Amino acid sequence: MPRRSERCCPTPASRGYSGRASRSLPARKTISATTHRAEGSFTSMRTTSLSLVTIAPRTTGFPSNERFLIRRSGVGFSGCLPPELEYVVLLIRMVLKYAIWDEVLWQGLRGRSAGLKASEQEELAYLESCVNLDRVSDVVREHTPWLGEGLLDACAAVARGEVSLRERLHTGRRLHRQLAAHARHRETADGTLRLARRVIVALQRRVGLLPRFRLANGGAMVAVIGGDGSGKSTAVAELGAWLGGEFEVRRIHLGKPPWSVTTYGVRGAFKVATLARNVLGRARHGTLPSGTESEPAHRAVAWLACTARDRYLAYRKARRFADRGGLVVSDRYPHPALQSMDVPLISRIEAPQPSSWLASTLERLEHRYHERIELPEVLIVLQVDPDTAARRKTDEPTDYVKRRVAEVWEIDWEAASVPVVDARRPKEEVVAELKSLIWDALA
């Protein structure tokens, strides 16, 4: 069913969690419904979304991923539900959520009063400005006769905060009695379960174990590449925090992948070999042995091969995490257009070269590992001119920084269909554009 795009904004806290097919992040989910089966004079319908930011208690068979009982007569769902019906559903959901004893008790223990959040108040005000009150009465009589206009008016007063605590709880009990036939548990059991869940979630939040959402049909890898001084690390940190508020997010650095056991072993072997050579050379000749000048070439080849393997292992782990519904944000990423960053480099090592057999074997391994790394779902380039990068990156030699930045600067990324963000602007503007690009790519 079509969504009201004009009522959407890019915030991950309000995103639909149904996978790649629905990666838009609506702040207010609009109602859509699909008829499943008739039950007597009613049709059982399951809504996939609803014009609400928050989810009402899931203990009653009612909208938003729950069943919405509605009369079969004359309900056409060729598009979104009429605002009058959305308004009725919103009032019922807010009473089910806030006019219950466990919500009042829980908020009281926290020194707060139970009531609608700012976003929910905004939603209520929006719908009240759209609905026709006469039409609301018709909708209640036609589609929800079990509600009655008197109870609906009481629910509206509760939602607006116009009644006392006693009247609010009384309205909640009345509504629960009307929906008792569709409740999953008895009212007392419902309240106990809800309160237990609140305590469990609070404890999980305290110890940092609060579960995050994953995309049901697989997640995505988001990579940010650019030269030194372009602000990649800052951007990746901001994006990770932004997406990590609601989703399972993992940050990786494919430019400097974590060492594997093999890499530690190779590095340790070279150190032991060098130490043994120096000790034996001093013992025999009193000086360092000859041939140590060629050792850096052997180390460079082995190190590049190990780095390629570590990069692939980090990618493989991240790829599996994304396939299980997580979101991966990568600082740097191998790309065919690059020449010196995060690409195979053994073939470009200058003399002295190690033995041809060793070099060719490790070169093939290096290429094989990089060939297995597929491009991410979202790839963004942070572009900055060499002079600006050199002023920002003061902990590296100027020529080295300018050379690496010039490589990214001179590539025609538009020909490769890769979006480019001007990283010379303030951080806030750069991060805002990155969020917008990610939003559009994942939607």
C-alpha cells in the first residue's frame, strides 16, 4: 500500500524493520492493511504499519502488527485508511498504552507522569486537524460499533490529558473490557507481564545489553572512503552512533584490519629470525651479519600478504553479520579505481625483490583475497583537495598526505556511479549529507 511520503523524515528510531524491501525510515508509519480471512461478521486484518511513532502494548489483539477487527461492509483499502479511522485507532492505542495501572506506576517510580510523548501529541494534533467530526461518528458506528461514541469521547479526553488520573484509569478499564474477547491474557496477567518487561528492559539498558533491531531480509554494508584528512573516522563514528541507536551496527576499518593469529605468527617469526641473526652475527664476527639490507623486501611482501588476508577475514565477518540483518559501517574500503590504498601492492614493490617463487605465490594470494571482497551496498567518497588535507593532517609528512589525497581527488567517481561528498565543509554539513545519502540508498 502506498505510504504518505510527505510525513516521513530520516530518523533510524522510526524505521520500519521489515528488511531490504522496506528500508525507508518513516517517523510516522501510515496504516496499510491486508484482508486475511473472515470471522463471522468481521474480517480479521493485520496491519503492517500505523500512523504512530510508538507501539502500544502487544497484549491485546489490536493494530500495528496485531489483528484489527473491523466490519466487512464497505471498507475499501485501495490506499491509506481515511484519517477518521486513523484517528479512532490512534485514540484507542494511546489509551491502551497510557491509561493502565502499570504504566502509571512505572512512570511514578521514575518521577514522571504517564502521558503522550511529544511526537504522539503532534500526531494527534495532525489528525484532529484533518478529520471531520461528523465523519468520525459515522466511522465509529459503521466500523467499530463495540466502541461507541461515549467511550471514544472519553478516550479523546484521556489522550489530550483533560481528565484526572482516576478517570484515565477508569477509561482504560472500560476499553480493556470491550476488548477482553481479543486479549491474549487476563487483565491482571497482562499488567504483571508488562511490568516485568519494563524491569527487564531497564536492567538490560543499565548493563548495555538492550537488544537492537536487525533487518529481517538482510542488512547492508556502508563504506566511507577518502584520502587522509578528509574526516573519514569522524564520519564513521557519527554514522555508527546514528544507526546504532536502533539497529545492530558494527564498525570496521578495512584500511587497518585487526591482526589474525597468522599475522601475529609471521610478525613474531620475523622478529625471532632477526634477533637470532643479530646474536649469531655478533657472536661470530662482532658485527651485524651481511644480507640484512634485503630483509625489508621479504618483510614487506609477507606483511602485504598478511594484510590482504586480514582485510578479507574482517570483510567476511562483517559480510556475515550484514547478511544476518545487521548494518556495517566501514572506514575505508578496497575499490578498483584506487591505486595505492587498500589494493594489491606486492607487484609494485621496487628492488631488491625476494625470490620469484615466494613473491609470485604471495602476490597470487594477495589478489585472491581482494577479489573475494565485493563492493558494499552503500559506498560514499569524502573528497577534499590536497592542500586542505595537508593542513588538517599534521601528524604525517605533507608530501605523503598530498599524494594519497590527490589519488582520490583525481578519480572520476561519477563515472563509477559513486556519490561524492565535499568534505571541505563543516563537519555538521558533511554528516548531514552522509545521512541523507545513506537514507536514500537503504530506502
